[in-house]
Amino acid sequence: MSSRIIKASKNLGYVEDKVSNLHVLQSSVKWHRVEQSATSLWDAYSGLISNQAMILALNSSFVDPALQFETQVKIIKSSFKMAFAVTNLDEVREIGMHEEDENDLENLYRTILNIFEDTLLILVSKDVYKLQFLKEMAVWMNEDNSYMQEEAMVVISRVLSFAARKVRGSASVNAPCLGVLAAELSLLCSHSDPSITQQAFVGMYHLLCIAKIQSVFLNTEGTAKSKNKKYDKPGNHCIQPSSSGTEFLPKNLQKDKSKIAQSVGKTLLPPLLTDFVWSLLMKLSVPDQSIASEAATILKLTLECNAHKVTMVSKIVDTIYKQLCGDDSPILREAMLRVITLLTRTSPKKVIFQLMDYPVPADDILILMWYAAGSESSVVPHVLKTILLILKGKPREMEKIITERKHFSLDATNMMPVAASQALCTLLPLGPYKKAVAQFFPQLLMALMLQLFYSSNLRLMTEDRPFYARDALRVLLNCSGLQEVDTALKRKNCWNQFSQVLFHHHGVYLVAKTLSEYNFPQFPETLHYLYKLAVEGPRRSEDSVITIIFFTELLNNFFKDPFPEKFLVLFRNWVNDPDPAVCKLSLQKIASMAPVINEIENVCSLLTSILDAFLSKDMTVIIRALITLRKLLDRLDKVTYSSLSTRIASSYCPLMDHGNEGIRSMAIRHFGQLLMDMSQYTWMLNDVVYAGLVPLILFLEDTEERVVKACKYTLKICASELKWSTLYFLKDEYYNFELVVLNICNNLLISHQKYITDLISETLGFLESSRTYLRRGSVILLGYLAKLGGHLLLRDEIDVMLEAIDRVIRDEDPVIRELAEKTNKIFMEIAYKLTTSNIKQSFQRLFNFIYLKKLKLLYNYNPPKDLTGSPMGIKEIRSDKEATTKDNYEDVLVKNEGASVKNARFPSALEHSS
């Protein structure tokens, strides 16, 4: 560093200052004889001359600005000690032996002060930023009272006066030290020495003039920049103060010291005012009680009118907390708590957020700060709003609750919501809060209900932690005139069980029910808020569940089913909520409306939303939707039912092949019940019935008994409604899968050949199933369908079927391989017929349409073990090589079914319309 300074000094040189140095040399000769009697003055003088040279050399060099300033501060501090550590003027005069010596010593003394002052003036003249040195001077003065404070204050006031004149014609003002310097001067304005006080007022006057010009410049800077470039000339942007600053005159400030605080708060820009407040805040903990008391007074006066301009509020609050924890002085506590109160007036969010950002439970100091922050009635609504904002968070979940927060939580586990609950326990019993609670009752009620749920989970990991959410809810009820509700819930042992996670949903129900039982007067506002919350949507899925439970219970107690449409639409939307728990709660409530289903206006929309729930990925939602729909259809009027029957039946079909056996069985059974309900409108369901026919047949072989029973149940209904004759072989004691397939195919042959190709296409999809019984059944069904409708197939379709069955021939199951080979032979026979001439093919198709030949058994798959006791008199069939042939078997079957297959037909639309 020294090399840089020497190099800078050489660059500066003293050639330009030869005349000045000559005068200095002459003066040195003149004062040489004084040296023996005033060595200290001479040392100070020579040191100041040396320091001034280095400072000015640095100021004109290309040294890094930060390094330059740091070095200059050190040199200025050295010069300050030299200039103001000497004796005062009276003592200097006493050193001289006679009058001439006194004059010389006095001149030397004044020259020392002038050199120091001139150094500062030169620095400030080049850059107003160097007013920072005055701030440092004020700090050095307060650190050591042995310095000549009056003379130092004279220098400060003169430099400030010079700076005030300089900035009047400047285009900009860069003086970031004004806030701290104003704090130091404001304290010196109450100094016990009148001469120091006078200089402090003069300095404050000039400082405020500079601050006012700085403020005016920043306010008009945007306007100046927006001007057209052709008008931008160097003199156009010089800022002139709007007034002469007479309000800052020392005589006006001295009349009422509170005007200092008012003027500072009004004039300083927010960052500078923050520095001012921060500096005074640090003075509160100094050992000198008079300074601390004066700082407290100025702080109070400043913040009462200008707290809104203070930034870094969170940092100030945190500093106050740390100082109160370390110093229990009553004066300090009172002053700092007053600062908290004043800051809360204008920055409630910042103050409250910071106060909630400490470990839980809060200590006594923090509780005192809570009281201070919420002590004034005017801030109570803002305090409650901020607490509600914090209560939206989830303990131990890191998230950005509010965009205004610029720092991370001190507690990495984010226990702010728990702290907010404890704060409510502390603040709600206070008088001002009891009046404001009525306005925020619904929000506080629901926020605490959610926190109860979060905290109950939290208590599993921390059994020793107080349950503040529960306590806050009880305080809320008591402060809202609902003491009877609190007592009733206590009698039901609700409060003690809330800590159990499994109880919480039931606890929410109990709270809502108990409030309703006592006709709580806040019902309209609570219902309105819950409706608003439901429409906007909660932030988390668990929030939705709690909201719906509470909302539904309130509606149940104050409205009869069906709910008004504005509420019903919410349940309709919740049916397809991403959260399965929400879906099931909504479906459960809709199911309870079955007795009044026909009174609902948009019943079709409601039923459609339930059908959409069939597409859910959650199996429990699908089951609940199936049950709910069935309950509603049992009560639904036939006109509406018939208009939706096709859509409902189509929705059942995909569920017949669902991976869950419970859903499969329920969908199949409900499909049959729908056909029974719509017996008068069967003609409307032709396409849907045959679309669901393949799974109904194949799942007869399901390994789950309930699925098999559901298939038999539904197929019996189909046989009854469609006049089929397959009832006998669906009975358990006589059941045979192949016979059922054979008879259904023969029925198709008679009346609905047009569906055969569609049935073949759908059956092909089951060949690749992972379930063995489905592959086995689909091979058999394909064979019969192909044999039945071979004349309807095209060559390309046969090729696809051959390719599909070829893969099955290589199946790992030997039974399936054997069945697939037989089916493949059937396909080959059909393919061979398609290779004949077109004329022959056309003749064969015409013959097949005219002459309908019944199918016979093709596979003899899984023959019944004992049919001797059956009414049909069918004997045991051991194998296809035994005495009873396929033809005899079919003849017996047709004879005993009691009706010819040729007479079976599907009711036409014409018959029903007539």
C-alpha cells in the first residue's frame, strides 16, 4: 500500500504548489523559536501537513476507490487525533512567555484546525460522497470525550455548509452517510454544552438542506430522463430546491426539539431514514443513560409520523429481540417495545412474520414483543390477517407463503404456523381482539381446524409439544360467545381425542355438528366463506377433505335435501376431484340424496359426473361411484332413466373387464339390473347389450365366484328380455360353458347376424390376456362365432384371425393349445371356402342367409360330470369318442329347451313403438 501511496504522491508532485510551500517554509522559520515551548503544536502541524499531502495525492490517483477510501479514513482519523487532541486555545495562550509568543501560538493553533478543515473541504468539493468522513468524526467524538468537541463541531458544520452550497447546482447528490450523520447530530443537539448544541443545530440545518436537494433530485430524475435528447444539455438537469429550507433554520429547530425528528423523517429518503433509525436503535444499549434516553425520545418522535419509510423492518425486529434477550434494563425494554409498536402500525406483515420466525414455544421476551405489536386497536385487523396468512402454511413444510418475505426461515423446519397458533392463544383474550374476532371468525375457525390436523400428525413425533392449535380453537370459541359449544365438545371428549390422527376427521364432523346444534350466530358468514373456499379450491388435498366434511355437515343441519343448486354444483365437481378422498365424500353425500333425486334440477348432469368417475384410477372411487349410481337409479323416474340408459350401459362395459374382481362383478350385475329396469325400452339397448356380451360370456370362467355369479345373473336377464333359451345351462348344477356359448351363438344366428363380426373383433382382444381362463374361453368363443358367421367374413379378416390364433397355438397351457388347434382348423376351412370362385361364394352366402343351420358342439370342452338327475335327461359325456355323438347331444339340448331356436328373436323397435 505504501508503494502505491508514494507513487501517487510523485504523480501529483508539488510543482503546482510551489508558492504555497514557500509560504509554509517562511511560516516554519517564523515559528521555529516557538517549537521549544509548544512541541505538541508543532508535531500536530507537521503531521497534518504530511497527512494532507498523502490524502490529496490519493484523491488524485488511480487507486481502487474502495482501497482509496479505506486508506483516507485511516489518515483522516490520524489527523483528527492530531488536530483535536491538542489543548484548547486558552491553554495554548498560557504557553507563550509574552504577547508575541501568544499570538504566534494562537496562529499556529488556528492553522492546525484550518489545515484539517481545508483537507475535508477539498475532498468534499470533488465528491460529496466524502461527507462520510464527517460521520466518522462524529463517531470518534462520541467514543472519546477528551477531544475538543466544540472545535470539531465547528469543522463539521462548516463542511456541511460548504457541501450544501455545492450541491445546489449539481445534477446529482450521492451522500449515503446522511442518515447516520443525522442520528449523531440529533443527539448532539441535546448536549449539555450550549456551544456544541448550537453547532449541532447549524450542522443539522445544512444536512437537511442537502437531504432535501437529494430527495428532490431522485423524485424528478425519472421526468428528466424522459425528456427528448435534443433538449438534454448539461445545465438542464441541475436541481434547485423547491424552498429555501427556512423550516430547517437552527432557531426554528431549537424552539421545539421534536421538529428535528419530524424534519429528519420528512426529508430523508427511506434508506437514509432507516440508517438514522438503526443508529439510534444501537444507542439505546449504550452505558450512558442520558444518551440512551435521548435516542429513545428521538426514535419515538420519528417513527410516530414516518415509520412507513423505514426499510429492513425484519432486521430491526430481530436486533431488538436479541438486545432484549441480552439486556433486561427497564428503560431499554420500554423503548424497544415502543419501536415494535410503532413499526407494526405501518409494516404489520413484516413485524408479525419476523415475530413468528423464532423457535416454539415462544419465550417471555417474544411474548412481550407480541403484546407490543398487537397492543393498538388500529393494527388488530392487520395482525390477524397476517397470522391467517401464516396459518395457511403447514408445519415442517418449507414453502413460500408470501412473496414479501425476502429471507429464509430461521427455523429450518418452518414452525411458524405453530407459533401463530400460540400467538392467537396469547392475543385473542385481549380486549381489542375480542371485537375484531367477529370479522375473522370463519377464517380463523377453518385455519385452526386445518392446523389441528397438521399438528396432530406433528405430535406423533413430538409428544412433549403443547397442542396450540387446539388451545387456540378453544380460545376462539370462548372469545366469540360460544362457551356452550366449547363445553359440549369437552363433554364429548372431543378435545382430548384431537391429538389422535384417526380421530381428526370425526372431530371435524363433531365441531361442525355441535356448532349447528347450538345455532351459532356466525353461520351465514361461515357458510359464505366455506362456499368461497370450495369454489376457489384449497391449497392441499387434505384441506379439501376437511373443508368438505365441515361444509357438508353445516348444510345437512341447515338445509333439507336436495341442496340448492349453487351448493349441489360443488358436489358435482368434487366427484371428479384428483383426490380420491374428496371424490368418495362427494359421492357419499350424493347417494344420500337418492330419495329426492327427482327433485334435483340438473339430475342428468349429476349422473353424468358420476359416470365420469368410472374412469378414475382409484378403485375405491369406482366402487363408490357404482354404488351411488345404483342407489340413484333405483329412485330415478323412468323418463329420465331411459334418456340416459344407453350412456349408462356403455359406461358399464369397460368395467366388466376391470382388473379388480369386485369392480368386475359389480359392473356386470348392475348392467343386468339396468336391462331389467329398462325392460320396456330394450330396443334402445341393442347395440350396448351386444357390446357387453363378450365379457359376459368369457367371465363365466372367472376364478372369482362372485364374478361368475354376476355373469350368470346378467345373462339370465339377457335371456329373459331377449327371449333366449339358455336359462337351463346357467344353473349351477347343470352349468357348462361350451353349451352356453353354443346356445348364445345359435340365438345370434337366428336374429342378429350383423353383430357377429363385431363380436369376433372384440373376442380377438382377449386372446392376449394374462389370465388363462380368458384366453381359453376366447378361443372357444372365436371358433363358434367364426363357424356361425364365416360367410360374413372377408379374406383380410380371416388372415388377421389366423395370425392371432397362430400365436395362441404356442401358448404354455396345453389345454389352450389343443383348443387353438381346433379353432385354427375352423379358420382354415373358412379360408378355403373364400378361395373358390366369386359366383360360388355369393351362392353360399345367399344359401346361408336363407337356410339357417344350427351349430353343434365343436370342442366338448370341460363336459359336465353328472347330468343324470337333470330334467333334460342328458347322460354323462365322457369324450367325443363315446357313444353319444355331437348330433345326439344337440338334439337333446334343443328338445329340452322347450322352444325352437328358430322362434327366438330380438324385440324390434316397431313392436315397442306400437
